Amino acid sequence: MSQLIWQDVEKQFSSTVGADNAAQLMDITRKNLSIQLSGITTTETSKEVRQVSCQASMTTTVPETLKYDLTMFRTLVAKEGSGVQMQDRTLSGHVEYRVSQSDDRKTIRVEARGYSTFAGLVGGLGSVFYTQAMESRGQAARAAAVPAPEPAAKEDISDPREVAQVEYQMADKALNDAYQAARATMTDAQKVALRDEQRAWIKRRDEECSESRIEQDTNGDIAGGQAMQLEILSCKSKLTAERAKQLQGQG
């Protein structure tokens, strides 16, 4: 089951940074985070096909090596809901899955639900670990070039851009899941119509969340820089989450 969660995380990375960079992100994420399943309960639902339904708790604990203020991340988790919680440095969730034999009776098949949000948050934490690793490499390179300053007191890194990026990634994942779920119940003609509708919506969203549009809507109060990047991510997250809810009603 944990392998399914990691596959979901890898898909998330691939959709945002591409398959080549996703491998490096996965390596750093799995090096720093592990996923545990506990409290597993099983119920036999079909003796004929040897099928059982299972429930379990999922947890991952953020090690102290991540020098990042998790306050905003906890706020994001609380807002996301969907059965996920963040206590201290431990992220937890709940998953339901069904295990059955494949048609050839030689392998097993696992179908799961309820782990999507948890996987998205694990991916978000992995992105933060990656950012920290890149910053550490940059600092090491600079330290080799110039004398090291007096060591300063360690402080947690709290970058609003990272939190905003995680929030957008999760909204985008929710949208992709809702889109695929809606397609699953449609005829071929309806799938084509939905595809065209989705392409038009993406174009409208990107226009509404563009730098020029935001600068115009704010009368120039936001014009470039980090503030603009945060506003673009916030705008895309909001519209993407709204679109996901629309598509969920079509599934």
C-alpha cells in the first residue's frame, strides 16, 4: 500500500517538474521521509475471488533535519481537511483499500482511496527538502570561495513561496483527479467535449492569473517580484480548487 502512495507522489513530481527532475526529487524525499501503515484491519468481502477490504492509518514524521517553520504547513493541512492531520512534526491520514487476486490468480490487485491528499502533502514536504538541499549546496559553494563568517544561531526557514507552491500543487492534483473521475463515466463524445472545455478553462485561468492582469486589478500595487509570484500562485490555487469542485459534481 505504501508503494501506491509513493507512486502518487512521483506522479505529482512528474506533472510539475518533469520526469527527469522527478527522479531527483523522489530520491531526496524518500531519503528524508518514510511512510508507515498501522492499525490495519481487514474484512473478507468475497470468498470466491479471495477479496478483502482493509483500513489503515498512514503516518510520516518530519525529521529535525528540515530547518523549516512548519506553522504555515500545519495551517495548510488544517484547511485541506480530507482526514489528514498534523500533530507536532507527524503527518497522519486514513486510507481504505481492497486487495484481491487478479484474473489469472497469480498476482494480487490493490485498489485504494482516501490517500490522495496525504500523498500530495508528502510531495509538498519533499519539495521543501529539495529546496533546502539546493540552498545548502549553494552555501557550500560560496563558503569554498570566501572566508566563512561567524556561525549564526540556527533558525527555521519559513518561505511563503514554498507554502504557496505546495498549496497550488495540491489544488492541481485535486483537479487532475476530479477530471479523470469525471471522464470515467462519460461517453467518447462527452470526453471530447470535456477536454475542449478544460483547455478553454486553463486558458482563462492563466489569463486571469497573469502578471499584467494582476497588476491592472491591483492598480499597480503589485508589480513584479516575490509579491507578484505569490499572488499568481494564490490566484491559480483558488481558481483550480474551484474548478476541481465543479468537476467533482460531474463524476
